[in-house]
Amino acid sequence: KISWTPLLVLGYLFYLLLGAMVFQLLEKQAETHFRDQFQLEKLKFLQNYTCLDRQALEQFVQVLMDAWEKGVNPEGNSTNPSNWDFSNSFFFAGTVVTTIGYGNLSPSTVAGQIFCVFYALFGVPLNLAFLNQLGKGLNAHLLTLERWVQKPGRAQVQLAIFLTTGTLLFLVFPPLVFSYVEGWSYGEGFYFTFITLSTIGFGDYVVGTNPNKHYIPVYRSLTAIWIVFGLAWLALVFNVGADLMERYLQLKWHKSNLSLAEGATTKLEDEPEQPRIHIPS
């Protein structure tokens, strides 16, 4: 019996290489364009304000970058809402235990960083236990699929209802809300939704961070609750998809081995029997 694990490893590496090539093809040219445009804007700024030199401008740009890394939006003024009010802190705590980690906000004090480490140390397992328990409730509808194997029609209906309901609640309707509140396009809202619920969390789009908008106090807290239930649903979908993919690969690999074995057996049967040589003792 030949293991199918090497095939899975090769397929995984090939998928990573394919993704790297596609991302490089799609994004590298745009990055070069934005970099050149940024340099051009700096030159125009220096031409308009001759009292500044390049070194002073670079220092000011560094100040802006440091402010952004500390979670301070350079836009607006000092009257911007705090990133660490209770609503935003609740949202940040949710991104820690769910391992989303947008990266746009992080503790800047040593005490906050140490607390974040221990908070995540106990919070991540607690979050996994909570999601597993929540997933059991969602999985209750999928358990009937195994019992109804002999009734594929009903099983397909159950699976379709589960996927459709979850897709509407967690992937289709939320981008409409985010588009209205944040001013994003629907595509940007959908991108944020999936990147968040899959715990990828790039941090390029984060709710409640626009200083020019006035959010209700519980906006980010409600978003955090939506994230928790969405994580449980999407994790279950990923688990089902991974199980189906693994079974499919194992089945294809098993059939391939059977075909090779049958071919070898047929070849042996077609070959004439070789004469046996008797060696006396």
C-alpha cells in the first residue's frame, strides 16, 4: 500500500507556489506604480513648500508612520475618538483571543504587552473551546447527513439550507451593513468579511477606524459578537471541506493503486509460466 501523504505534500507546495506567482503577477506592478506616485507627490510637496528640505520631509513621514504603528490615525485632530475606549477595547480583546490580529492596533505599554501575552495564553484555548461548543450546535443539522446517506436527496437539501443560511447571515448581508456604515464598496465589505472570519486579518480594512465618521458606541462590540458566531460557522464549513477533500484524495489514490495492482496482476497472468529447475539435494 502506497501512502498518499507525499501527494498531499506536493499538492500543498504546488498550491503555495501557484498563489505566490499569481499574487506577484497581480500586485507587483501596482506596488511599483504606487511607489513611484508617492515619490512624485513628495517632490511636488517640496516644490510647493521651498522652506522644507528632503530630510525634514522624511522625518515628518517617519513621524506619521510611528503614529500609525501606535494606533493613532494621522488624519483628523486630537478630538478623534480614543482607540482604547471600552467598545474598541472589547473589539481588540476579541481579535486577540480569535487570533485575527489585524495589526492596526496593539498595546504600546510594557504592562499592556505582558498582559496581552497572558491574556492570549488563556484566552485562545478558551475561545477554541467556546467555538467547538458552538460548532456542535451548528453541527447538529449536519449529523443527520451521515444518517441519511441512503437518501441523498434529503441530505442535499439539509446541506443546501445550512450553507445558504450561513452564507446569507455571515457573508452576504454584513457587507451591506459595512458598506453603509463605513462607506466601502460591497466588494470591499465582502473582502473584509471573509478575511476577518477566516482569521487571516490583514488589517487593511478594519471597522470603526475612520476619524471622519461618528459610530454608535456599541458598533464595534456588535461586530465582535458577529465575528464570534461567523468564526464558528466558517470553521465548520472549512472542516467539512477539508474532510471531503481528504476523502476524495484518498479515494482517488486508492483507485490509482488498485488500477496499478490490477495491471500488474494481468501482466503476470499473461506471461507464460517459466520452467522449474529441480536441484537435487
